[in-house]
Amino acid sequence: MITPSRIALPGQVWGLAAHDSAGPLYVTSYGSEILETALSAIDQAGATLWRRTFPGTGHPRSRMSSQGVLWLARPGEEDPVLELVDPEGATLDVLAPECLAGEEIGAFVVLDDGFCISWVAARPVLRGEAPYREPRVARYGSDAGCLWSTPITLGPVSHPGVLELGVETGWETRPKRPWVPESVDVAHWEPLLVSGDRVAAGFQDPRGGIGVTFLLDLATGAVVSSTMPLPAGRNAIVGPGEFLIGAQGYGEFSTARYDRDGVQAARWSSHGAMVVGPSGEIRGPELENRLPSRSRFRELTGTGELADGPALTGYHTSYPAIDSAGTAVFWRDGRLTAVDSRMDEEEYFATTDSQDVLSRTLLLDSGTVAVALHSELWLFRTPLGPLAASAWPCGDGNLPGNPVFPLR
């Protein structure tokens, strides 16, 4: 059994990134101090190189560019800002992208020549007297000047699995009629992805979890298509302009593949944290809101077929990483587990210490696996090879944690 190194961090971890497989790791966390976000740089030996704190808390958003500098989205004195931090922890720049009163950054990615941002209405405590704003997606140049802005209208949503008490029928329940959400937030998982010339922007009703993913043209901001309202699940990039859109909940358990024209090219009766292997295979642990677990490690094949891997116990799961030989590694049910290309399972580590807040899994040099469990970073030295060179070899699509493909 592999013994991990464990590094305590200030607060709950929400971001884990590295410029390349040599490290260091940049860890974004919050919660140790009220209204404060911490950014830590940690090398592969577990040593903390530096740590900084920034104003603002919640679910901090941080993205690393292909140049190895990290952008952190946080509240400014007046409007939200993007702060640029270099590898030594120094602030290089602070940009204030043009926004409307009462907006906050829901999600963003770093492009070669700027940014793409999903804007949502700020929480009431931050919005103050400003009016409620509908969401929008906008693209900015490197100077934070707005190139285009596209308003998003979620409209009435519904799903047959969402039930309500029938007024006319007493205690009998029935499918809830379509409703207009009182507020709209970015999707909880993978809210903003860029692949080739397409943007996949997910938004949802935060009360019911029913969401819609919109596909936009990266050059113009025009909406190419949108999915039907579904319980929001995990999304991923599978190729240039192509995306996996997952749905889970209210009886829904599915994943669909959409091409760059927004046409559904395949659909599987499975949902999970899927990665794309070195030969383009799509595989990963299923994720379902159910205990005891019925989930398995699956491979999505053809246009709707499933290949079975090992059964999975437990529930909380880190987003896996897959190496150049097609072996996926992830944390689930107190175990660090690997599943190879033949669907054979190997356990690297096990503990009874249960953790329910997990980061994505990263695979670094010399088989080093990194995963954060609540407020600790765990580092394992494994026999795994380098991270696969694919469209989506790990959660957030790449080591920098910036879901843009290709990342140059």
C-alpha cells in the first residue's frame, strides 16, 4: 500500500492547478478566515513555497493560463476583478472587465488573447440596491475590453421527474408544471468550457437543479443551439467543438455527445466523471445520487453502448485523471483506486477516514497523484505514467485547470 504525504491547508480546497507535470501545485481554498480566500504554492515534496490571501470568499474561481500565470476572480472595491499572480506569488495586474450593476463572475476561462466570462446576478448581500440581472456570456480581449456580450434566457423549465402536490387531487402528486426560475446561476459542475470555436455555457435553477447548456460561437457570441432543460450533471470536452453533456437526478441518468453544430450525435444511459483516454476512449466512474451504490466504472462506446468495469462502493468521488496507457485513477469511498484499459482494478491506498469534499485528481511527474480532501492535500507516488495527451484527461481538462481545448 502506498503511504501518502498529507499537507494541511487553510480552509476548504476548491481549486487545484499546475502549469506542467513538474509542478508546483497552486491550491485555492477558503474558510479558515471569514471573507478571505487563500492561494498556496506547494511543491511535489509537500513543502509550501508561499501563501497569499485575498479578499472575498464563496466558491473562488482560479484559472492558470498556458503561460504559467494564475488568474483569480474576486470582488473588487466596486466591481469584480481578475487578479494576475505570477509563479512567485506577486500580483502582476488587476483587470476589471466591463460589467453591469449587480453582476458577479459566475465562471471564467483564460483564452490566448483574453477571457470568456459567464455573468450572473450577484448575491443580494453584494448586489445592494442594484436590480436583479439575467445571466449573460461575454468575451473580452487581453485588456478586459468587451468584444461581445450575449444575454441568456433560461425561460420556463420543467422535467417529468419533478413532482408537486396536486391541489385538485389532495395528496396525490403529479409532474410539476413548467416554471420560471426566480434566479439563475451557473451550472454547479463545468459551467464554462471552450473547445475550438465553440463555447459550452451551463446555467441552472439553483433551487431545483434543472439546467440548460448553451452552445455559442466563440468569434461572435451567437447562440448555436441549447439543450433541453435537464437535471444538471457533469460536462466535458471530447474534441474540437464537441462536448459531453451529462444529466443526473429526478430519474434522469444520461450523457449525450454534441457536435459543433449543436446536434446530438450519441447518447448513453450513464452519467459520471468521464475522461478521454489516449485513443479517444471515454471512460470514468459513474456518479448517481443513490446509496447503496449501483454505480460502476464505465466506458461509453459507439453511439449508446456501455462497457462494464468494476462495481463501485460509496458515493463521494474525485474527478479522475487518466495516464498515457489508459489507466484512470481517482478517490472514492476512502480509497485511491486505479482502473486500467482492460477494466482491471487496483487499490493503491485505503482508509476509514471519510471525506466528502474532494478536488479533482491530478497526475504529475514520476506518477505523483495529487488530490485534496476537504482541507488537506494528499500526494501519492504511484507507478502510473504521464497524463494522457487528450481533449479531457482530467477534471477541468488539463493540469492548469483551464477548460480550453486546445490549450496553447
